[in-house]
Amino acid sequence: MALAVDEVRASKEALRVALRRERLALSTAQVRAASEAVCRRVEALPAFRRARTLAIYGAINGEIDPAPLARHAARVCYPRIEQRTTLAFHLVADPGALAPDVWGIPTPSADSPPIELAEVDVVIVPALAFDRTGHRLGYGRGYYDRALAMADRPLRVGVCHPFQLIDQLPRHDADQPVDVIVTPEGTHATGARPHLGTVELQ
């Protein structure tokens, strides 16, 4: 069993290196165009149009930038790493108030109003890759997996560039899947959490 876990870890790390390299090679114009296309597709989701509270993230290093989605929600929150292991979410009225953390990620201040992820309607989830069953390859620290495991309610929407959507990822039992994956080229319901029923795409 330990060997299998080690093999999964090694496979994930090799993928991280390759995908980081490919994403960093994108031009600013390519990232902007891809982000705009992804945001249009997310905006078309019925669950997103109904959402009052949205969780997004501050994009870095060629990630899909979900910032334009903020204008459609009554309340918007961003994640903040606290106590080194916890991803906490804080309401942000002015994205200009975000400041880089130690990894350069635009982050809300500690005194921003906290909100439980369970109170959020839709959470936009970043990753280095997703597979078609909804599983994600994060950055290896498990922040989103732990946060999502504690909040079953929000619809989980993964956003990525086309090359970040692959057929199958190595995974651990603790990995948390997303319900919908959106790329500039299309929107895909994963069926990863059957208790939600059919997720409407339009």
C-alpha cells in the first residue's frame, strides 16, 4: 500500500512539473483570451446565474482568471491560507484590496469578514489539471481538498486551459472532485457527486 501511495505521489509530481512549464509558456494575450472564454461559459451555467455567494481565487502564473465573474454575485469571497494548513474564505468587496501572500497569490487580509464555504453557492476551483471524472491535480499541499471535504453544498466548478483537461489523473482517496469542468472549448458535467443529480449546463 505504501508503494502505491508513493507511486501516485511521484506521478502527480511529474505531471505538476510538465503542466507548470506548459502553462508558464502561455502569452499574456493567450491567458486573457482563454480566461474571457471560460468566464462566458461559467456565466451561462444556470447554477451560476442563481448564485448569490461566489468563491473565486486570485490567478497567478497563467491560471485562468475568474475575476470577471465577481460582478455577477451579491457576495464574493476569496481563499486565504491560515495556520499553514487551512484554506479559509473571506468576503471581499474590493478586489483591489487583495495583496500577494508568500507565494504571490492575491489574498484577502486577515481582518476581512470570514465566511464558511458551506454558505457559498458556487466555488470556482483552480488546478494544474482535471480529468474527465472531475478529479483534480492541485499544487500538492491539499488546501482545496480539505476545504471542499468540509463543504458539500457549493457547486464545484473547475476552470482550466484545454491542455489541463486530461483523460485520467493519479489520485488519492482524499482527493475531492469537481462537478463541472469549464475550458475555453466547452463545459463538461463530471457526475462525480451523484447525489447532486444532473447538473444543468444551459
